[in-house]
Amino acid sequence: MTYRVFWADSIADEVVERYGKGEVVVKCAASPSGGKHIGNINDILRGYFISESLKSLGVKTRHVHTSDDRDPLRKIPERMPDREGRWKVLSEKELKELGKYVGIPYVHVPDPFGCCKSWAEHFNNVWLEGVEALGVHVEDYSNDALYAAGKFEPPMRTILSDIPLAREVISRFQMNTPADYIPFNPICENCGRITAKATGVNLDDWTVDYVCESKSLAGEFEVPGCGHQGTTSLNNGKLPWRFEWPSQWQIFDVKMEPFGKDHYEGSWPSGQEISKVILKRQPPVYTVYEFFLINGAKMSTRHGNVFITQDMLDIMEPETFLYFYSLNPMKQKNLDVKNINFIVDAFDRFERIYYDEVETPDPEEKELAKRVYPMLPIDHRKVRIPYTFAAMVSVSKNDEHIIRTLKKTGHLPQDATKQQEQDALTRVYKAGTWARRYGPEEYNIEIKEKLEVPADMDAAEKDALSELASYIEAKHTEEETQYEIFEMAKRRGVKPGKLFKTAYTLLLGKPRGPKLGPFLLALDADFVAKRLRLEA
């Protein structure tokens, strides 16, 4: 195949080589277990870029998402997002109340916030609204609705018509498969849990016999059975995941699916075999992405480093977040939230390369920008205020002061349009949110409202700061201002470190802060001049 600089184009070529240019379904899935984090969104966003690459080849593409909402509730998260994507920590009472639903399908568990029909609907809505906010659109299907509508019946009939074969195939991948194993999980009609053991199947009547026994979920969470024995419809239950996944490939005629390394090493080998040996169809083209780290660690509630898409869109624009997922999926990604400015800066540079405003010695870097940038959801060229400077400007909290400052520093043209001003303010708001929530200490700052003169401030410092105030009132660059502060200190015989400390104390009430030159320019000039002259 032809070498491609963009990984998604290589996968699109592989899909077309296998299937031709007929319609292609790119599939992804998620279980509505709680707030789905930004590692989970890899499936959808990798699929998005592959879909866009296929479309550029003239291929009609459907991007399908399935919600595994008939899966059992395994564990109650200690914190979960509300309908607006804001986190709430649950009380002991709330955790205990929800705990009684463990083992119940998500679609039958009440919404913890009371705003949706079920747990499943709530968390699927939060999940997909985050995706939509990125400008990415998927066809969403509920597994529960698919089972209820009989869409799973054809693959289920095939699988359950030869249970010994199903048992033999799965035993190659699943240790200690019981001799009486039946690949179906009935929902107990007495307690409602989907942990009952199937003991017999009648395909003519479309029923399953079962006994509700205790069961270990994911080898970790023990769910007690109620002991009930009964017979129920095969529509009242689900296939185990290892059989359900390849059945979805048949239902949607899936031709491409991205997934994480955990599936590649786990359910993918068995899924391929079940698809080929039992369902008699080739598994789809696939791509695997590496594990995703946050601040150098896997995301977990215990580590307190779980972020959903809405969290990220509070601190960066959608196109910046989406750009991060356009990077090579086979390289492990570490999203260091404290240093998110490096990702934003990388995107800003990527954008300037696309517009031929930055020279790059690497021709592939330019080719990649020309290929990927048009796939991002951007409807107009935006003003991009340097991220850390925007964080410093945000301390003003006054839009007029912010706009005036950005025009004075040259980050906004004097004749800026309302759209340009709004784009600039959006970057400032997001950078300010980052600084307050996650940023390094020097950016997590508030301006001291009342003037308090340090007791150890001497006349030489006062003179130097007065000179600095006059300098700030004129127009200078960040580098010129930083250099001049050192020169003023030398001319007055003041140690630079002492002058910096005094300036920070006057402005912030603490001895350290962001790089002083840019910081002074980021504030309203009138305020800075008065404060440095000890006037306000």
C-alpha cells in the first residue's frame, strides 16, 4: 500500500483494499458505567478520523456507536457527573442506596440524579453530549433496544443452535469453562439481576431455563443470587461480551473498529474466532491504540485523575482537544493536565503550519497539517492568544480591560471584529479555568484588591518601581519588558530578586508569580501603573 503520513489514511486504504468502495460501518462502543473518561473516547475519535479518511476516498461511511446498557451494574463510583458534566461526590447514604442495584442492567437502574429515565440514559447522554461538543456525530444504538427489537436474534440462533461448538471455541480463550456452560446471561424475573445461570435453551419456544446463583462480575465483584429457578424469553437477557461483540459486527455489518490494547490482548482473539468459526464471517479491519495516561498514571477514581470530555472543554477549544487524538495512536499518550499549555501551544503551531505562517524543516509535518487540519471542526480562523499569557490576562475578570490589554500588547488588532474579540475572550476564559483548577502555582493567582506596602521596601525600590510604571504605560514587548526590569534594578542598585519579590507582593500578596514582564503586560496598564507607584 502507498505510504501515508496520517495513520487514519493508512487504515482507510486497508478497508478499501478489503471491501472496495461500498458503504462502510465504523463502529465503537461504551458501557454507561458512570462518567466515561477521556481515555474511553479514543474509540469514537479514532473512528471519527478513519471515517473522515474514508469519505475523502469517496466511501459512504456510517459511524455507529452502541451503548452496552444491558450490562450489569458492577460498582458504584464514588463521584459521578451530573447532566451538565459537573462532578458530584456521593454520600455514604447515596452509595449504600445505589449499592442494592449491583447486578441489575444499567437500563433498569434509576438515574442517581433523577433527570433521566435510567442510569444508562443519564451517563450515555453525558457521554455523547461531550462527543457532540467536539463536532463529532455518531449513530447511537442502545443494546437493550436492539435485544428487545430482536436484532440479536439471528446471531443468537446461530450461536445457541450449537452450544457444544460455542463451548469448545470459548474454552480456547477462557480458562475453566464449565462443562455445562451456555453462552447466555438471563435476567432473573424475581430479583432483576442479569447474573442468572442458563441451564437449558429451547430455540423453538425462544426460551431459556435458569437458576439465579451468585456470580463474580469481571472476576472482582461478587453478586449474590436469589436462588430463583424459572424460564424466561431469550429476549430477556444478553449474550456474554465475548459473543456479543462479534454478534454486533454481524448486526451492523461492521467493516472497521478501533479499540484499545486491553481488548486486543483480551476479547479480540476470541471475537475473531467466534466470528469466523461460528458466525461464518470475517472480522472487521481493526486498529489498536495504546493506553492513555493522565499525569503519568492510568486514570482511576482512586488516583483522582479521571476527566471527562466536558472537563477538557472547560480548559481548551474543541479543535485543540480533537487534534490531540489525531496523533499516532500506537504511541502511548500522557496528558499532563498541569502542563496542558504545551498541548495548546503545539496545536497553535500546527494551525500556523497549515496556514503557511511557520516554516518547518520537516516536509511530513507540513503535509500532516495540510491533511489533518481540515478534518477539525473549525468554521473560521480564530484568534489564538498564547495560552499562558491568556491565563495571566484572565486575572482581570473584566472583559473590557482584557480586550484593551490584548490590543495594547498586539495580540488583538486595534480594529478587531466582535468575533475576534469573542475568540480571544474564549481562550482567556479557558486558560484562566486551567490556571485555577490545575495549573502550576505561579499561574493560580488572584490580584490583591487592597494596596499593602511591604515593610522592607526601601527608597531605591520605590524609584525603580515608579520607573517601571512609566515604562508599562508605553508599548513594549514581553521580552523588552523582562529585560528592562533587570536593567532598572541595576541602575538603582537594587538586587533584581528583591525587586521581583516586591512587585509580586504588591500585585499578588505573595513573593512569587508568573514571569514578571509578560505578567505586567497582561494586566490593565492603568491599574499596574497606579499599584507600582503605590497609588492604589
